[in-house]
Amino acid sequence: MAKVARISISLEGELLGQLDRAAVEDGYPTRSEAVKAFIRGALVEKEWKDGGKVAGAVVSVYDHHRRNLVGRLVGIQHDFGDVIISTQHVHLDHHNCLEIAVVRGDVRRIRRLVAGLRSIKGIKHSALVATTTGSGIA
Ligand code: NI
């Protein structure tokens, strides 16, 4: 286990209250665990801003009956085969499909993939879950 350092920080009472409420709402067992998670969240955000190697998932919902949609979707997935690790398809109901593309690679490539998916007419929603490969975050 990594050596733990104890630090002391000063916070205004109102900010501390907000931290503690957020920690409880988000389910963290202690203030320390909440602070660690918030720091990691900021570091992941920085990874995505700095343009390094990241990981994540792109979740899209669409009507598969929509003309040309599935062909365009599969075409884009082939174009970005270098960053798409796997896809999972779920038939939500008679019309709607949910597809998860797990991605890993260069931030700019992944953003281009997301933009490509969003450019397809008939995609009802496409959300990026931006996370980390884990190698740059303790
Ligand atoms: Ni389906």
C-alpha cells in the first residue's frame, strides 16, 4: 500500500459544509475518501484537457429503423477501430437501441469519434463518459 501523507488545509465554513454535503450525497464514507475522489476527478479532467491517452465509454441511443443510420454508425465504428476496444448493443424496445462503445486512446481521436457519432441523423442521445486509463492517476 502506498505511503499516506497527512495534510492540513484551510477552508471557509461554507465551502466545508458544501464538501461534507456533497460527500454524503455521493455516498463517500468519509471526508477523506470524498476529497480523494474529487482530486482524482480533477486529475482525470486535466488528462482530457491536456490531450494524452485516456479511456472512456460512448453511450448512444438511436432508432434502428431510421434510414441509413445503422450503416453510418457501423462505418464510423470501423473508421475508429484504433480507439474502440469493444461495443455492446442492447435492444431497448421495438425501435430503440442503446450502444456502448468502450474507448481507449488519444483524446483528440476519441473526441472526433464522438463528434462523428453526434453528426449522424437519428441518434437521439450520445454521451461520453470520460475516465482514465488509470496509469497516470494514483
Ligand atoms: Ni437493437
